[in-house]
Amino acid sequence: MRNTVLQLCLWSAYCYFATGDPAPRGPEGRLQEHEGCDLSLGHSQPLEDCGFNVTAKTFFIIHGWTMSGMFENWLYKLVSALQTREKGANVVVVDWLPLAHQLYVDAVNNTRHVGLSIAKMLDWLQGKEDFSLGNVHLIGYSLGAHVAGYAGNFVKGTVGRITGLDPAGPLFEGADIHKRLSPDDADFVDVLHTYTRSFGLSIGIQMPVGHIDIYPNGGDFQPGCGLNDVLGSIAYGTIAEVLKCEHERAVHLFVDSLVNQDKPSFAFQCTDSNRFKKGICLSCRKNRCNSIGYNAKKTRNKRNSKMYLKTRAGMPFRELAPRAGSSQCSGDRAKPGSPIRWLLCGNVPPRAWKS
């Protein structure tokens, strides 16, 4: 069964639909609109036309704040990786670019509205026989992680899983649990933190906000991203590249977990990064280690389990942890006027778009 792509839209009435091949882009950086079907809340026929499988897993990919107003390359890589790994799944890309391409504070204020819109879509889908919220996995990057949190908070029922990919920090750090991503938003909430800073600018949120919170390389410096010193990067004119590289690393780690199943990465529970670097926390006893990314598993721990690992600078990112005794992890343990577009990666070949 082939995957397809469907885009559910806010602000634009058009929705895109494609094959299981990587989603193509138009000149404006948005998904091309020459192939597709229209999908909107309350209209069932497009679901049938798009091959939406109500019994399959359904992924929602939610982008974050944008300065360009365009989709970035990571989105297409993530869609393709999900289509390859879960061939019968529905993959929905939520396009809220018009609401995200604003001043940051305005985009933050829009996250609640977008999350509520996703929740309404999920509530409607629950009216379809055999559709289960337990099969829904929301994947949000940066501001999109908090959008996912709002969706999980507003939906009638409990979403199966939310993955936060370096959730945005500014205006969310220390916020009430109902105004940011939290463990209460899904049955399982896992988070990757790749750009946190104790001093200076922190793009990603530092505090734990999930059931498990994983901090690759301590969460404050990612190999291969250039200068560690933000002030230094400003002096050299590379600040934008550093911010993007480290913040976006969470997405690439998640993609890596989808495409490199034979090279899984494991994280270890530890009180802080310094203890992990000393090799003190390398134990898998009592659920103290876990796979990262797509392969992460729900554990008995209720929430806020901080975990650490070291990675390489590129894919595959797995790097073996330093040896400490005999307790190493093993691979086998481990509509018009609407401002949002949604892209479903479903199960039928593309067709010519008709106006």
C-alpha cells in the first residue's frame, strides 16, 4: 500500500496530495499545488479520495516559527522517512505558515489557535468508525511542539504520542503546563532538546516538558554545528547558521532514528550532563536507558525523566557511550479563510489537481 500526502490548510483552501515519494516543493517553498485533493473539516469525501486509512497510524507534522515564510528542507526529509518506515500510515503536514511567519511574539500567540484547530480535526476524525486517538502521533518542531501540546490538551480524549523536537524556549520557559507542551498532553510525550543555554540565548526550552526528555550532547552544543560561543559566532557572521544547525538537529536525530534502524542511539537517565560525561550514569537497570527519536519507548516513570547521550556530527548519529562497568545497553533492549494547511501522506497515487 503506497503512502500519499494530504495537506490540511488554514488560511489557504488548497490541500496537497502526493505519492509516497518525497513531497515536491513549489517555487515559493510550499508544497506544489498541481496535484492533490481538498480536505477540510466536516467533509468526508476527500478522506476517501485521498485514501485515508482510519485504522492505520496517523502522524501530524507541525512546523515552527519561520522567518522565510517557506517550508524548510527538514520537512520533506521527515515526510519521506515516515513514509518509508510506516508504509501504510497517514502522514499529515500542518501548514500554518501565514500564522508562523510573524513577529515571534505574534507567532507564539497563534500557537493556541492552531492547536485548537488540530484538536477539532481530531475530534471530527474520531467520529469515523475504527479511528483511534491511540494511533495518533503528533510531531512538533520548535513552536510546533507547543502547538502539539495545545492540540493534545484540547482534544476530546488522549492522543497516543507527542514528540517535541527542541520545543521553543522564549516565552515558554517556566510557563504553566496548560500554556506549553507537558506530559499531560498525550499518553506518551518524548522530547529532544538540542539548543538549550544556561547563559545567553536559548532557542530551545531548557526545562523538562515530557515523560522523557533527552538532551543529546548535554543539549547545549551539537557536533558539526560550528562555533559553540554564540557571541563568537556573531563576530564571525555565522550566528544564523549556528542557531539553525543546533536547533534543527533534533529533527535530524528523529529522522536518523527512522532510517537507520540498524544503528539505534540510546540515552541514559542522569541527574545532569556533567555526571553523564563522567560515565557515572551508564546503566540500563530499572528503565534507566531508552532509544531516542521514533524508537523511544514509554516507561513506568511518570514524567520528567532527563536522559543524555553523545552523538556524532552527522548521520548515522550513533556514538557508543564510554564504558562504565557491565551495564551497557544492547540494541535489542532497547477551507477558505482558514490559516492552516494539512498534508496527509496516505495510500493512493497522485492525480491531476482540479479547481
